[in-house]
Amino acid sequence: MNKRITVEKKVLSENDRLAAEIRRKLSEKRILALNLVSSPGSGKTSLLEKTLKALNSELNMALIAGDVQTENDADRLKKAGGKIVRPIVTGGACHLDAKMITGVLEELDLDEVDILFIENVGNLVCPSSYDLGEDMKVVLISTTEGDDKPLKYPSMFRRSSVLVINKTDLLGLSDFDIEQVKNNARMINADLIVIELSCLKETGLETWYEWLRERTAAKKGR
Amino acid sequence: MNKRITVEKKVLSENDRLAAEIRRKLSEKRILALNLVSSPGSGKTSLLEKTLKALNSELNMALIAGDVQTENDADRLKKAGGKIVRPIVTGGACHLDAKMITGVLEELDLDEVDILFIENVGNLVCPSSYDLGEDMKVVLISTTEGDDKPLKYPSMFRRSSVLVINKTDLLGLSDFDIEQVKNNARMINADLIVIELSCLKETGLETWYEWLRERTAAKKGR
């Protein structure tokens, strides 16, 4: 498998080069770029829908929605009021890569954008290896997935800056222990910021919005 | 990326060759081999725990538990009464492959085994491309993941023979529509056998057990 590993390394170093270019370009424009990663069904699209509805009047948000085969997520985000929404259909690939993002960014007018959300493919493994030029990765977990996930998929939790625990309305209905998941996550990454919320019941969202406001302001140097 | 695609094709064709060998070996011994695939947290390990407890006295079950970094799942299955349990830690890889299975099978005494369960890495994308020599793939989805998953990850649902819908005890607590998920899954794969159950509340499990009994008997030619 040595040849495969060599090719994989080349792919990753080319990816890192493109990601650095994206990071430079977004930084020049003082855009906060967040790469949202999670298992399928943890609620990335739902969180972005709520965020669009809540913050559309105060922040300019651009969204890139990655999907394996459909444009379902991008369609949902447009319906939720997204003004700048672009789908990326990976055609079977299990993650977004920097080249895909570069292609989309070329078409976008970034001058007025405050935040760029990149919704990655639902997958807790592969997207952790591909830098997309984001400022931070935000990893979502839902309360129905099992509190051992940070230990089982450590790379993703190690490389993320924020952990959003979604579906807190379902706490108590399974054996998911929210303190345990936080302990497990902090064993992997002591600096992880943790935000607990329920998109469905709209609880805890204000903490997320406030964090977005602060990070956007910091990026703008205000 | 052409070189990458060429290497990937070689890897897959070598995988197919090894998978065919595994299939032949397991078929000679009349072992039913099931490859369990799903998102992280859909309940593959929980379903296997229940199955071990319920059927341990009537069927000889061997289990291979694939995980990215830990042996947590294998440990759970041993505790649940698994007599033949082997972990595979992929070391970061996002799926099991036939070579990993070949390595484990060499160490196992398969003479008395009726069913071999292979619990794949939690990932709805990559494991769909890697034949492990199984008779069938069983794909799990939980009722909290969103009913559009079959459309978004069609390859996995197309290549599976059985769809287990887990966590039916949480139906009605989100906007997940079980009829919709079944319709979506059957649009992708009209022949999919659907089994609805809740591991936590232990409902619907008898249908799964009965299906296992029937398939095992068919495999033995009884």
C-alpha cells in the first residue's frame, strides 16, 4: 500500500497549499470562516437554518453546503433565507477539499461577507484530514449518538475549536450522559469551547449567536 | 488527481479479489456473514449486544468490531457475552477493508460459527465501496438522524439488503417521518428489507432475530 500512502501524502500537501491560499484570501477580507463537521444527522443544516433566520439582519453570511449526491442542504439553506448559498456535490467523495472550496470562492463576491459557513459532508472521519482554509472547525454531536464519540473519533475533536451538543431536548431519553461527553471531549482537546443547544426547541441558541457575534467582531478588529 | 484515481482503482480491485476469497471461505463453512454499516451512533453495537444476549444459546456468533482508534465496541461485545470477538483498529482509516478481515479470519476457528457479524466503522460514505466478503450489508439509521439520509447517502442504501430503523422509541419527538424514510430508501433500493426496532426499549427486536434465524437456516441449507 506504499504507493497509495505516497499519493495520499501528495494530495494532502497540495490540499494544504490551497487551504493556505484560501485562508490568506479570507483573512484579507476579514471574513470569519467556520468549517462545520459531524456525523450525518447531527443537525448541521438545522443549526445553520436557525442561524440564518436569527442573524440575517445583522450579519452577512455566505454558506457552502457540501453533500455527497444531492443539493438538499443548499436548498434548505436558501429557503431559510440564505442570500449567498452554494452547493458542492462531491460525487461520492466523503469530504470536502480545498480545491472544491477554491472553485466556489472564485464565483462569490466576498466584499460584504462577515461569516463564511462551510457545511462539510456528514462524516466524523475523513473531513478531519482536509484543511479548507477555515479559521476553526466546529464539530456537532447530538445527544442520541452516544457519549463515547470523542474517544472513538479523536482526530475530529482534536482539530475542532468548538463542540456544539445538539438535541439537548432529548436528554434523559437515552443513556447519553452530557457530563461524560464533555469530559471525553476535553480529554482529547482541553481547549474545546462547548455550547449546548436544541435546534428543535430553540434553547441555548443565543449562546451560539453570541459566540458568532464576538468572533466576527474580533475578526474585523472591532 | 488522475494518479490518485488509478491507485484507488488498484486498491479497490485488490480489495475485491480478497473479498471474493473471504466469501468463498465463509460459504464453504456455511457461515452467514453480515456487514453492519451506519453513521456513528446509530446503534450498531447496541443491536449486537442485544442479539448476543438473546441468541447466544441457539446460534454461534463471531463478531469483528471495527473502530478508528479504540477497542470500545469490541469490549462492549465481550461484556455482552460474545465468545468470539475480535477488534480491528483501523488507525485512522475511515472503513474496514478485506485485507483487515482476512488477517482476523486467519486467527479464528470458524468450524462452529453460524453467523459472522462485521461491525464497520461508523461512516455512511466510505464503507460502501469496500466489499468485505459478506453475504449482505445491513444499514442502520436512527430516528433522530433525519429522514432524507437514504437520498443523501444513496450508495450505502443501494448496496445494503436490510435497513434497520433503530430508536423508534424517539419517534414523534423530532420531525423524522418514518414513512418518508422508508419511501426514500425504497426509491434508492426497492428490494430493501425494512425492520423497525428500539434497542433501548427492546421493541421490534424479535423481527430481527427471526430474520437472522431464517437466513442462518437458509445458509445451512436446512
